[in-house]
Amino acid sequence: MNTEIKLSQEFDKKDPLRKFKKEFITNNNEIYLDGNSLGKLPKKSINKVKKVLEKQWGVNLIRSWNDYWLNMVYKTSSKLEKLFNASNNEIIIGESTSVYLYQILSSLLNSKKYNPHFISDNLNFPSDLYIINGICDSINSSSKTIINYKSEIEANIQLLKQTIKDKPGIVTLSLVTFKSSWIYPMKELNEWALKYNSIIVWDLSHAAGAVHIDFKKSKTLTAVGCTYKFLNGGPGSPAYLYIKEGLIKNIKNPISGWFGHSNPFSFLNKFNQAKGIKKFSNGTPSILSITPIETGIDLILKANTKIIEAKSKKQSEFLKSLIHKFLIPLDFKIESPINPLNRGSHISISHPESWRICKSLQNGPLKIILDYRPPKYIRIGISPLYTSFEDLAKTVLKITNIVNKKEYLNYSKEKPRIT
């Protein structure tokens, strides 16, 4: 393994993104590979939040709405537009991913432009499927098809296309799947959906910030996503909704919320929907939660998502080689696509003792935090802005030692609510 450690150090010396690691809070003697659930804290976010708390709220009080906060939402949204190559006023930020997904699916259904039929698959994030089921339960005229592939590792694109052709309607997919890291051919499927009078709502939660996404080139019409993973916006930071300008005018927000009013501070009893993407605003913006997002986006814009994705691919291939050499002989399996072009920025592995191995990794002189997902998956999340090649080599080395020495037997099989 010493050879692999030295090789990882050589890779790190040549890493064009190595300077970004110092932009984040890093704990001593800890390797953090849980980027798919919560990204690290950017150092500049601390002063940004402190300023909002102490000066804007503490001193300026209510005046800060006009002086700072109302504009903050649109300023942050505009940076997301730049990140995804969207046009002005096509992205809004402020709700959770689930709320935005409900809004866009309901609005497309109510528009009558598409058949009242939802399509998704068993690789999608469960809460996205909950939203589809909830809408279908409340609207009898709607129906759904949830494709069950033979494998949880990859989608059958031909089966997906045939389903869209046979039962056109409203499709929702996670661009990068949460279990295996399978990544869909975005442009190809968008064009296919358009050909058969369908539309795809993409969930970018496990992709944005680690995968290069271009809404214009990929012909994407609408998408949602969270900001607390690779975008490093902080725990529970608000999600975003993207709708292409030509589509916005033809759909209506199903939630007549205060900030979706054309003039919310007129306090009229009659609701007059705002124009453009602002119509999809609902309640009062969560200023304290929105504040740190800008810093994370700024770092990604500076680094360039094409370079970020290139590093991610190189790191995941290096990690895959280590897994094959050291972990496969120890009863581990790779639960992600083998081809890096079909993979996002994490690799999932499995083992009969995955949970207790994760617990073992978090103890000792070097603590390693990975991402356990039931019933058997260990997700190794690569966040290229702060994950080093040496981090990956040391992680595989520690996993190897834990299994060889059966250190996981020192831990209970009982799992907490949040894993």
C-alpha cells in the first residue's frame, strides 16, 4: 500500500484544484468523504453569516429587508444561473427540493400541455417518488409508471425511452442516482422526451457542484436541486428551481404564496401572480439559511465545473483501482457503474458488515467519515474542491486493516435514525 500512498501524493502535487482545500474548515486527523449528504463549511461563510446576524439583524433590524435581504435571494439565484448556463430570471431559490418538485410537477400537470402521466424509476431518490405518489393520490385523473430495472446500479436507457414513447407525459429523474452514482445522458433524454411530447424534471441534488451541467447545451427545460451537498451551502440550505423562460409563462404556481404575489407588500386580498420565475416564490425567504450558499457557489465558479468533473473522474478511477486491488478480495463489491462516463462523483461499495465498518472508520487516530445507506451500501463521496488523492488511499488502507483485524466486531449492529 505504500506504493499507492506515494502515487496519491504525486497526483496531489499535480492537482490544479489543490489550493481550494484551504478555503474550507478541515478537522485535524479526519478525512471527510460524506460530500453527498453535507458539504464542508467554507471559511468565508462564517464571516458572511456573522455579518447578517450581528450587523444586518442585530443593528439594522427590519431595515435590512430593503437594504440587503430582498436582493440576496435574486443575487444568489443569478449565480446559480451562471453556474448552470441558464438565462436571467430562470432560477429561484428558497424552498426545499420536495416543495419545488411538487410545485413544478403540479404546474406541468395543471397546464394540460402534457399527458397526465408521470414516469420515473427505482433509481430515483425515494422522496421524489413520494411526491409523485402524493399527487396521483390527490388527483384521480393522473397516473404513473415507475420503471423497475433489474439492477440498482444502472438504468436501462432503451427501456426508459420506450416507456416515454409508449406513455408520454411528465418524467422525473435524478441526474446522478443516490445509491450507485449512475449518471443519465441528459441531452439525449431531453431530446427524446421533446420528440414524444414529454418533459423531464431533473433532480440535480447529487450532481450540482461535482458534475458539469449546461442547461442550454443539454436542452433542459426544468430542474430542481438542493444546495447542501457539493454546493456546500450548509445544513438544510434551501433548494433551487429552474424553469426555461419559454415554459414559465405557460404554467402557474399551484401554491398562491405571499412572495409569489406581483406586489406582496400591497396586502391585497386578491392574489395577483407575479411574472417570470418569481411567481414560484412562496413564503418569506429563509435569510439565515440562504446566506452561506453564495460562498459555496463562488468557489465552484472560480474552480470551473469542467475542471472539477475532470478531477472527480480521475479520483474515482484511482479509487476504483484501489478497491479492486485491496477490497474485492475482502468480500466487498462495487455497486456503481464501472465506466467513469456513466458515474457521478461517488462510488458505492457493499459488504455484509458495511454499517459496522463505517462505525470503525470513525474511531482511532485517523477518523474517516463515509456515507452509509441501507441496507448494505457505503458511499465514498468525492468532493474535488477538498478531497485529495491521499485521502482516498488512506481510506482504503484503513478499511483493509479494519476488515483484516475484524475491528468492526467491537461495534453494535444497531443503527440510529440518521446514518
